[in-house]
Amino acid sequence: MRLIKENIIILVFFQLLITSCELDKGKKLFTLLTPSQSGVKFSHDLTETDLANYFLYQGFYMGGGVAIGDVRC
């Protein structure tokens, strides 16, 4: 009985996966905007010190704390 439930769950999962995919490749969800169009200006300027550098804080160069999304200012 357990095997039947597992097979049904797997079947439903793959059926949902297949039916949720769209064939229309021309429809875009996002449009690339320049900084002048979006009004967002970003600069990731880093100043290394003895206490704040890549070897002690590896998130230093990875953009930690940068938000991507709908930010209202």
C-alpha cells in the first residue's frame, strides 16, 4: 500500500511539472532597464583594512546585503 502511495505522489509531481511548463518562449517576464531608466544607481566600492578583508570576511566581495526587488524610496 505504501508503494502505491509513493508512486501516485511521484506521478502527480511529474504531471504537475510537465503541465506547468509553457511552450511560449517569446513571452518575457522581465525587461532590462538602464540605470537612468530605473533610477537605481549601484556601486559596490570596497575599502580593505586589516580587520575587513577577504580572508577574514569572505562575504566582503560577494555583495552581501544587496537587495534585488521592488524597493520604494
